[in-house]
Amino acid sequence: MLKKSVTLIGLLQAAAIVTVLFSLATSFDFTHHNIELYSHFRPQYFAASLLLLAVFTVFRNPVYAVLLLVTAAFNASFVLPWYFGGAAIESDNTIKLLHVNVFSQNDQYDRLFDLVDAERPDVIFLQEVSKEWQDATLRLHENYPYNYVEAREGNFGIAMFSRVALDSVAHVDSPPLDYPTIVATMTVNDAALTLINTHPTVPVSRLQYEARNEQLRSIAALANQAAGPVILTGDLNASVWGRAYRNLEEITGLRNTRRGFGILPTWPTFLPFAMIPIDHALVSDSIGVVATRTGAHIGSDHLPLIVEFAVGN
């Protein structure tokens, strides 16, 4: 019995040390792409440090308890601010936007259409649009007559559907991999509005990490060149805690619509305990955020992101 007790405590101590090390090391995510990959799990580190703090408090181990208290507070400084400081506004003139990474291999098309029927968004952005998804979404054209589709093989096709008339819409092939980014303009409540939707590569290698960052820098330039307020959406393959994402906010001055609404993790749906926020909506200061939330599962590895904005009068 004593041997089992010592083994259990040893495992808990090892878990505590790993939690502390990962919590601290991922603060330096800009030093290596592999470190950045682990920086996205800040809520999990927060939860683990709280759980282990409770355990070592019960076991009356003050050294580990104090260490985990500090670690929990450190992780809380990354997580908790997203639940404050961005109160929803009220407005009778709103536009609802639905962003979905549909997952190119997902063939559960009706689940997307059920979501659209339930939410009735004004603007829809879809990512990972294959030729099959392009064909399936033809049925959206009746209710969304303003549309633009750039289907691609693989995971980087993109599409836009709008009830609101578009003043312009096109795509640019974003450097360095020429993945398409949609840039559209519209007039809402007498206000000119630029909408950008983009999907950089997955940063799992050094080259892909650099390519993701270069595309984000190019998107920042697009946003800064826009005349008037901007709504930037997309699966950015970066969480809110990574340096690449923080640079995007700093360069553009855009703010994430999650502020005040919580973390709202979107990926991966097949590992609920490991989900992280990598699908984003960022807006100019002149755009009010009425609500931000995730939508129903549609068979993708991403949850939809639904945002309601107040623009203009």
C-alpha cells in the first residue's frame, strides 16, 4: 500500500513539474515553431494547474502547492482577460456573419445548410472549399445572390455568400504559398466596410511556420490599406496567445470579437478536451460587437464561429 501511495505522489509531482515547465516555456513561443505549437493550450495548463493545486493542498505539500498557485495565476493572466473588457452592445442595425472551416473531406452538407437555416446569417465565409463543396453550395445562391467561390484541391479553397449587395469582391493569392484570400467591400447602414477572409497554412514545420507568418503579415498589410473599417475572419492556424497572432493585432489595430465573450475554442472537435481558439473574427474599433459565439457541429473538425456586428448608423 505504501509503495502504491509513493508511486501516485511521484506521478502527481511529475505532472506538476511538466505543467509548470510547459506553462513557462510556451511564453517564449517566438523562439521556435515547436514551442509555439504548445502555446495554444493555455486553458489546459490553467485547468491542470488548478487541479494539481487542489490535490497538493489536500496532501499538505506546501512546496508544490505554492508552485502550482503561482503557475495557476500565471496561466489565469492569459485566459481570464478574454471574459472581461468587451461588453456586448445593443443595436437594431446589425449584420450577422458565419465563418466555417467545413473540412474538405466532410460530406455532411445538410448539416451546414441546417445551420444556415437556423442562424440566417447575412454573410457566410467557408474555408476548405473543394469542388464537391462548391457544387453542394449551389443551393445557397437563391438566398445569397452575391457570392464568390475559389475552390481548390486540398484544404485551402474559400468561398463567400452574402444577402447584402457587394460593392466589390475578388480574391488575392496570398504569399508565399498563393493560398486564396477573399477581399470584399459592401455598404452597411451608409458605412463602407471591407471584409477579408483568409486561411494560412498549418505551422507544423519550420517552413510552414514561416509561411503562415508571412501570410499573416500580408493580410495585415491588406487590412491597413483598406479605406474604412475592416472585418477580418478566418482559420488563422494561430491561437490568441501566439506571437504571430499578437503581431497581427498590434500591426493592424484590430480587436478580436472574443473579448468579453470568452475563449470559444473551435478546433479540434474530435478532441474536445484539447480544443483551442484558432478561428477568429477581428474588427476595427468603429465596429460594435453585439455577440460572438460558436455554432453547432457540422461534421467538420472545426466549430463554426458566429458574430453579430453593429456597423454605421
